[in-house]
Amino acid sequence: MNWDLPTPFVIDIKVAADDIDGLGHANNAVYVSWLERCAWRHSQSLGLDLVEYRRLDRAMAVVRHEIDYLAAAYEDQELQMATWIVESDQRLKMDRRFQLIRPEDGATLLRAKTTFVCIELSSGRPKRMPPEFIEGYGRALMPPFPLEL
């Protein structure tokens, strides 16, 4: 795959009939759900699952998505979504980049950047990242790269 950055975390996606909108391609909102799925699976792979979030009374919550929809996806297509943690202040904020590729022709269908803020689950308010987040997400933090989409 022609990934934008090295060493991506990748998930496989198959476009389902329910993903298709009235225009005959995957609905834009479905792409957002794929971003969430990819980010969540990556977090789980780093040992930061829902059980750990609850134990720590912390979570990473989305505060901003920037999405470039570059090409359409159609029913039954096999896709791959990659993510990278590209920035973290190791206090409150963390940025991920994403790239969605259709392997059959190598086309990039989407590029995105999502900003997350650490929150306290019990209050919903921003709260400093616990050491477990700094360590776990820090293991996946990329060296500095340009953040343009």
C-alpha cells in the first residue's frame, strides 16, 4: 500500500449494503464511523480499551474532524483504513491522521485528521491524561511530520 506515513495501524473494511446512500455510494457519515472504528481498534491494541478507560475515569473524546473525501466507495468493495498518532501534548490533546485506500487500484478515498481531548468520564470535563495514556498512546506517537491533509 502507498501509505502517507510509515508503520500505520490498519483495519480492513468491507462496504456493506447499509453503508450505501441514495446516490449509490458509501454515505459520508459512514466514513466517520470507519474513522471511529479504526481509532478505537488502535487504542485497544495499545491496551487502552473501555475497561481501562472506566478504571482510569478517563477517555479520549473527539473535538474536531477534518475530512477530505477524495473518491467514492461502493457496495462490496474491500478497503483498508490506516491511522497514526501524529501529535500529543501529553496533557490534554492528541491528533490522529487517517487514510482510506481501495487496495484493488491503490486509490486513496479519504484523508482525515481528528483531534481528541482527554476527558474525565464521570464529569465529561477536560482532564489531564493519566500516565497510562501518556505511555500507551506515546508508544504509537509518530515523529514530527507535516499535518496538512
